[in-house]
Amino acid sequence: MKKFELTSETKINIFGKKLFRIKALVSFGVVKTGETGGWVEKEENVNQSGDAWVFGNAEVFGNAEVFGDAEVFGNARVSGNARVSGNAEVFGNARVSGDAWVFGNAWVFGNARVSGDAWVFGNAEVFGNAEVFGDARVFGNAEVSGNARVSGDAEVFGNARVSGNARVFGNAEVFGNADYTTIHGFGTQFRTTTFFRCKDKQVKVSCGCFYGTIPEFREQVKNTRDGKIAEEYLMIADLMEKHFAEEAK
């Protein structure tokens, strides 16, 4: 038996997709019979079993699917081949797209973006203006927030908190707060420099266009900077090398 139907109320979204308002045919979860929901392109965007639902102004289109007991609400948008399942929630102005998957008890909200082949699951939360993309994984009780970016094959998990303007990518493995550090306000553009531990236990540095190990970072500084800026960056490199060595003990 179907739990919802497409209504005759339609709209064209900003991508030119014709979307239909949905309406519950039976009561389930927090949804009552006759209650209207959000917008979908086709019935397959919301599974007819379980308590999954799209509320309010939220949109689900393309080949995206919401299933299990997942909820999408607010002005959130789920598109492409993305999936939202389990007890996951996507809300606010969040966007989940590509082949991304949000599941378990995960939340994606605010202006957050999850795309590519990224997964967010467990009790993880991605919010603020944060972005998770590529093949990145955010799980456990981890949080990614602010303007942080997690990408590549990076994994952020455990009780880790990645925030601010942090950039975590490549083969990064951030289990707790000790596995990454950001330094802000140095250099010619007062940019944020991120140090993080990788799966091979190396510590990598992300600073502007630079990405490499701490020794490589030192060489880059010596070759491209001088004076006070060079001194500050070299001091930071020494400090971070000591910091991560102590944490590894």
C-alpha cells in the first residue's frame, strides 16, 4: 500500500526540474493522513515503506532517494544519485548531491554541502558552511562545521571536531582533536594553515596551494618567503612537529 501520492501542485525549480508536492495517504511516524509534504520529481524519490518523509520546502529530485526513517526538511535539497537513509536528517539550507550518502543518525544542516562519493554516517554532524566531498568519510561522533572542508580520501571520526577554515584532505585520518590543528593569521594573506595526520601516520600540511609534509613545508617556506613571514612559518612548523610527535607517544 502506498503511503503518499504526488499532488497536482507543481513547480519548476532552479534547475528546470518539474517537481510535485507530495501528500500522505496514511498516517506514519509524525505524518498524518492528508498532510502535504515537500517536493519531489517522481515517486521513487521517497520510499513508500518506512517513515521517510520530505517536509515543507525541501526538494528531492533526480535519482536521489530518501528511505528508512530519514527526514529532509526546511529548504534542504537532495539531488543527483544521493541517498538519505536510516534515521538521518538533512535540513536548513543543506545540500546533498552526486553519489553522496547520509545515513545512520547523521545530521547535515545549515548551509552544509555533502557531494561526490562522500559518506556521512553514525552520529556525525556536518553543519555551518562546511563541505564534505570526494571520497571523504565523516562518522562516529565527529563534527565538521564552520567553513571547514573535508575531501579526497579523508576520514574524520571518533569525537573529532573539524571547524573554522580547516582543510582536511588526501589520506587524512582524523580520529580526535589531537589529529589536526589549524593556525590562523600568518603569512601574506593571513590564511589558515592546517596540519593533520594521515592514514600512514605522516603529518601533512595544507596552506593555500601548498600540500605536503612538514619537511616539505619548511623547504617551500625557505624557497618562497623571507624575513618575518618566513620566521613565523618555520616556528609554526617546529611547533607542529613537536606537537604531533608528543601526541603519537
